Amino acid sequence: MILNFLTIVWQSALLWLVYRLGGLLVGVLHLALPGNVAGMLLMFALLAAGVVKPAYIEVGGGFLLKHFAFFFIPISVGLMAFGPLMRQSGLTLLAILVASAAVGVLATGLCVQFLDRRGQR
Amino acid sequence: MTALIFAACLILTVGSYLATRAIFLRFRHPLLNPVFLSTLVIIAVLQATGGTLADYQPAKELMTFLLGPATVALALPLYHNRAVLLSQALPVLAGVLTGSLATIAAVLVAGRLAGLSRGILVSLGPKSVTVPIAVEISRLAGGEPTLTAAFVVATGMIGSILGPLLLTAVRVKDPVARGLALGTVSHGQGTAVALLEGERAGAMGGVAMAIAAVFTALIAPYYLPLLLP
């Protein structure tokens, strides 16, 4: 239990390090990417090159991914600040966001499924 | 007192999360989305007790500290699914690009039909990509970054509730297609739901989120003006 906790802390620290490296890389190279996505791609490159073994980050990374949804709760609470705008034109905005999300989800989902089936034939 | 509020916000958030997660895992219905339910509970408690966002802020900062490292951890399912990614590179790329173009066009056309001002339309444009990029796109195009951030979060929530329902309704069952659709439209929040569906869907959510972010940033200066009044 305690050992597991320490492993999570240590491996999260390693992930944090690569996250900061990603941010640094974006700044130096002026990439059109946020630091976290750059960090993800960097970590993928490190895994693919065999520099980082999956075992180095599996416990901590697995824990963070299992609870990935958690991080979006405090962020979503921030929507509270838009109460006045929501009362004024919330329904219109909601309808627009729902419609565009539906279009996007269907476009990607059906496109991938269609191309996949063709590819398998 | 401040320490007490801080602790109360932490306990409230973690408690709501654990409770709503347990409910979701028991019934597995997209409407029981843990982020959605917990957010409702927390906002209700804040309002009932006269709490403000400023009271919640310190706890928020601590709780979101690990979001960066968690996003980096998405490299792990990506790595485990690299064979799928390579063998289906074309559908993956085509799907994400189509979805990004479609959702931007839809939001701007619907917004124009509803008679929204240009400032709000510009702020809506990049709403499907992850916050740091969306905010930057909005600022460069003359939108309102804070408004864009709110639209991004709202879209994250909407897509992660509606997305799985819609995909099931049109019989998209393949985890690759589902993960890509959720990540393209609802960035990290969609990826979180995809991860709840399984590792492969989660990996694809991460891929889609990254491709959509880069692609949208690249095309926005040319694509948005085409659709704006």
C-alpha cells in the first residue's frame, strides 16, 4: 500500500518532468502546441526509442489516467462565473454547442468507421 | 478560516467525484457523467453556502496540478496501441480532420443563424480544442479568451455526455472510431470518457485531441474568416 503510493508519487514526478520539458520545448521552438500535448508526444518518442521503459511510468501513469476525469471537475466549476451570460442567452448557446458537438462526433465517428470497413475489405 | 474553506473545497470535490464515479461505474449511462454530476453538486453547494469562485480557486489549483503529468501519461496507451495507429493512420487522420472542420463550420453557421455577434462567434470557433490552444486561437482572431475557455469546457461536457449516446445510436462500436470522435470534439474531457470505455478508445482520444489541436491552430487563420460574417 505505502510502497504503491510511493511508486505513484515517484512516477508522477517523472511524468511531471517530461511535462515541463514539453513546455520548455514549445517555448524554445515556438511550436503551435500546448506544453501538455508536446509533453505527451515527447513521452511517446521516449517510449518508442526505448529510453523510457513502460514499467517506469505504468503505475503512476495508470493511476492518473484512471482518474483523468477528476481533473476536469474543478475546471468545470469555473463555468459558474458565466451565470449572467447563461441566464441571458444560455439556451441559444447550449443549442449551438450541442448541434456542433453532434455534427463533429458523427463526422469523425462515421468517417473512421467507413474508411476502416473499406480498408478491411 | 481560509485553511478551513480550502479543506472543505478539497473534501467536497474529491467526495463528489468518488460518489459520482461509483454511480457511473454501476449504471454506465453517459448521462451519469461524473464530471457533469460533480460540477452540479459543487456549484450547488457553493451557491447554497454563499461561496464564490475565489474561495474555490486555491483548492482548484492544487487539484489540477497533476493534469499536465496526466496528459503526458496518455503516451502510455498511445504506445501500447501504436500498431493500430500505424495500420490505420489514414482513417485516423481523415476522421480527426473531417470532424474538426465539421464542428467548427457547424458552430459558426448555427451561431450566425442565431444572430450572435461577431465577437461571440470568433470566441466559439476554436471551442473543440484543448484550452491552452483554443484561448490562443481566439485571441489571435479577435475573440474573447475567457469566453472561449468557458465554451471549451462546456463543449467538453456536452460532447462527453452526448457523444457516446450518439455514437451508439448510429452503431459506431469500434473503440478506435469512438475514441477519435470523443477526443476530436471534446478534447481532454472526451478522452476521459473514452478512457472509461477502455484503453484503446482512451489512446485514440489522446491522439485525436493532439491532432485536432495542431490542425485547428494551423487552419484557423484561413478557415475562420471564410465562415465569419
